[in-house]
Amino acid sequence: MRIIRSATAIGLGFLAAFGFAGMQPDASANSILIKTTQEFQPGLVDSVFGTELSKDLGVAGWRKVFVPASSSVSRALEYYKRAPGVVSVEPNY
């Protein structure tokens, strides 16, 4: 039993020392997630940015927005943060 505890402690120490314990996956290269209110008009807001497709996820106003190839996730995040009817924006991990 002591050997297992020691091996576990060493393993966890190794992961923490090299930063693996806090790693996050890369954001999706072509989509973001937005939370909207009822005032959000997907056709209007999406067309101004050039988004061809956004999908209602059916969960409390969340939508998946597919970023056009001519743009980037960081640009989409900045645009949708300021869009009317959008209350939250985040990368799609």
C-alpha cells in the first residue's frame, strides 16, 4: 500500500512540476459558443460578421457559431461580445 501511495505522489508531483495538471485544450479553430437573450437576431448579427451557420444548442440560449474561414476565433469573440442580445462569449473547447 505504501508503494502505491508513493508512486501516486511522485506521479502527481511530476505532472504539477511540468505544468500538465493545469493544461487546457486548444480552442476549436472554427467555432465559438455564445449565450443570447431573446433580443438576439441570429440572421442579422451573423450576416454582418459573415457567419454562414450558427446552431441553437437548445440549452438556455446557448448557440454554437461557426467562424467563417475568412476570419478567426479571436475576431469572432470580439465581435460577438459587442453584438446586441449576446450576454456571454467563449471559445469552443
